[in-house]
Amino acid sequence: MPYPQDELHPSEELVLDLHPHWWFFAKSAGVLTVVFVLSVVAQLNDWPDVVKIIAGGGLLLTLLWFVQRYIAWISTHFVLTSDRVIFRSGIIAKHGIEIPLERINTIFFHQRIFERMLGLGDLDIESASKDGAQRFDDIRNPSAVQNEIYQQMERNANKQADRISGGINRVHAGGESIPDQIAKLSALRDQGVLTEAEFQTKKAELLGRM
């Protein structure tokens, strides 16, 4: 189940769309396999009926557990775009986190020896938000994901710098007074060309020239 394209912004590019590593539901699959074998053995041999009933009930419960974990797996997305990190899980009861790339401070990944052998690990993203660090479990190849996020952060920062310089060049091109330049910067902010933080920075710079 791919991440819905209609949830992306018009100028946003999808970079990574990851489900958790298959280890996410490996435990339920292993238990299901063991219970299934025991149930078949119980049915093929002259075991007491109560044992066969318990085995059948156990098989049903473990099958339901496996289905629940599989549905959770296909409905969980760790998404990296050109603008943000997105985490979504759930079909009916949904849970989601969005972290803009410009607000990310540090990214850590953790892998135990067994996890390194399987190619999974946990990813911690520290950001300038009220929740601080967010941990994402069972990420495939977390070191490569960490590196890709840093690359997108750098590209995002360069894109914002180009946007600021482009807006400033448009303002300076007419040779306006500083109040007129501030007014034009305000218009660029209202149009979404500049963010509020970018506007305030350049406004303070212009006022310092007066």
C-alpha cells in the first residue's frame, strides 16, 4: 500500500516511502507456524479431543494476531519528502507525525548486533518541536535513511536560500526606499514566497540600514 500522493504538497517530491522491516511481524508469524504444526499433529494423531480443541483455538488466536500485525505493517509508513519527514500508522484509528526538514536538529540510529544482521534498527530524530526527540522503530537500513535525510535537509536549506535571495533581488531591482522594500517583502511573505522567519530577518536587516 503506497503512501497517498494526494497528501503531498504541490511542489513536494517523494523521496522514501518505507514500511517497517519484516521483523515487525516475524514473531507473530513464527508463533503461527509453530501452533499450526502442533494443530496438524494433534489432528493427525489420536490425541485427546480437549487437546485438539485447545490447539484449534490457539491456531485461530495466533492467526488473528498475525493478521492484525500484518495490517499494522502495511498501514505504517515512514516517508521522507523534499520538505518533511512523515510517519503514518493505522487504518481506522490513525496516528501521525510530521517534522519539517528545517526543524530537524540531529538524527541518531541504533542497531543491536542481531538487527545489523537483519538490516534494521531504530531512528531517533531530534527537532525544534514541543515533543523533542521522536523514535521510529524497525526502520530498514537506518544508516542509509539517516544519510538521505541529511542530504534532503541540505537541499532544502539551499532551496530556501535561493528563494530568499530571489525575493530580495526582486525587491532591490527597482531601487525602492527601505519602507518600500519592506512592503514588498511583506507582499512576498503573504504570497508564500518567504516564510515569516525569513521576512523578519530581512526586515531587521533593512531597518538596520536606516
